Amino acid sequence: MNDPINVLTLFLFNIVLVNIPLLYGTTGEIVVEKAGSLNLGVEGTMAVGAIFGYLAGCMTNSLLVGLAVSFLAAGLCGLLFALLTVSLQANQNVTGLTITTFGLGLYFFVGKGIGERWPAMTGASALVNGFAPKELPLLSKIPLLGKVFFSQNLLVYLGVGIAALIWWYLSYTKTGLRLRAVGENPGAADSVGVNILLYKYIHLVAGSGIMGLGGFYMALYMSGSFEGSNCWINGYGWIAIALVIFANWNPLMAIGGTLIFGFFNTLQIYSGPLAGAFPGVLGWLNAVPAQLFKALPFLITAIVLVASSVRKREGSGQPAALGLNYFREER
């Protein structure tokens, strides 16, 4: 552990391992926002996907079932958001906050209701094995980078794959281009025959489902250990919303953004080992209060939000109709 190379490798490895749920949450929110909807319920949606996916995975001893249930449970949160904001024209900001409150409340209600009957992850070998590192042939042998990027668990590879797939979908498919038109100018898209209601419903559900996968990842990372006072998601949903802006609504840029945010998030754990391994360069890390390291991810989030508010619309990937309810009668 004191070997500088090992310390650096573990630090970089954990930047990816610990923070990939941010990529799921960010990618899912990008899908939602490209449909013109602003969903502030990412935290609650991830919590719902986490607890139901974990319980289903433990009951069936299946990683695939856990993934499917987490996607479907979180997708139902997206369906509720779509019903309230698309069909009933409710305020999107208020509805998103309500989804977060509802999701976190449901998380604790279910967890505390199960109580002592809570299943241990060690009893579900498929979940343990599914979250274990899987080395990719040849690539994992690359010095330093092989351990960091190509010796991760299956859900890391899945998250990066989903982000890349969503980027391709939004950029190069007819359906994806129509979705972007819905987010930019729903009236114009409606006038050429695009079914606005259908596009919004499908993508709000799908985007929320992707968020749920990030919640399931957090459940496995926490080894399924339920605490009555702390939620597995631990603010990642809010950071994911800021990451959407940081990534300029681009799923590929979200991969890099996740690593940057992950750097500050992981630094709070590895500041001491890094200072000890590289005293001449990073020794000053020992003088930084631990509380500052814990606050850094959220301080960076606030800075991103402030910077985005003063950034010009030109060159931004933000949909023009983001957060605006569409009234067909006013077209």
C-alpha cells in the first residue's frame, strides 16, 4: 500500500469504481432533458431503482434480474413524472422535487419495513460475482491504465457502453434526431407529424430507467448494507444534474465529466495515502481539513451551476424548450 505506484493505481482505479453511478444518472438525465423535460427527481429515482433492484437481485440470486427490476422500478418514477408534467401539465421543478421526496421516502419505508429480514449481499453469489473485477483480455495488461480502466466490474463497462450508445442514438439515428427536435421546438416537431406525447413518455421512462441502474450500482458498491439514516445514493443524483450541464448535454463528455467529479470525490479517501506516497509533491494534502474534501464534490457542483448561468446559449447543447410544458393548442 505504501508503494507510490500502487497508491496511485488504487486512487485512479477507485475514481472509476466509486463514481460510475454518476455516469448512469447523468446519461439518464440527458435523455430526459433532450425530450425538453427538466427532472430534478434523479436522487429519488436512483433510490427507488437501488432498493428494488437489490432486493430482486438477492431474492432471485441474479444480476440480470436486479438490473431489469431497477430499470423498471425507476422507469415507473419516470412514468409518474411524465403523467404529471406531460399529460397534466404540472410544474416540472416542483414535480421533480416531489419525485425525489417520494423516492427517498419509499427507500426508507421499504428498508425499515423489512428490518431484520434484510438480505445480505453475501447470500447472493451472482451479485457478488457480478460486481467483482473482470479483466479484459490484453487491455488489462497495459501498465497502470490496464488496472484502472480495463479491470473493472461488469456494471462499469455497461455504464460506459450505455453512454456511448445514447450518444450515437442522439447523433445519428432518425428517432434520436426527432427527439432533439422535440426538445428544441416541440411545436415545429408536432407540425411535421412527430408524436410529441409518445416521444416524451418513452424517453422520460427510459432515461429514468437508466438512472435506476446507477442506483443499483450504488447498492452493490455499498454491499447491500442498509442503514436507517443514510441513503445509498448520498447526493449523487444532485451531482448528476450538474454534470449534465458540465457535459454540455453530451453523453460522451459525461464520461470525462464523471472522472473529473470522481477525482474530487475520491480525493477525500486517498488524500492521506497520496501525501504519504508522494511527500515532496502532495505532502500538503495532509494540511487540508477532511471536511473540505467531503464538501469538494458539492462545491464543484455549485460552481458548475453558477458558471452555466452566465454562459452564453451559443454553443450550448441545452435544449431550447427545456423545462417548458408544451400546450398543443397554443402552437
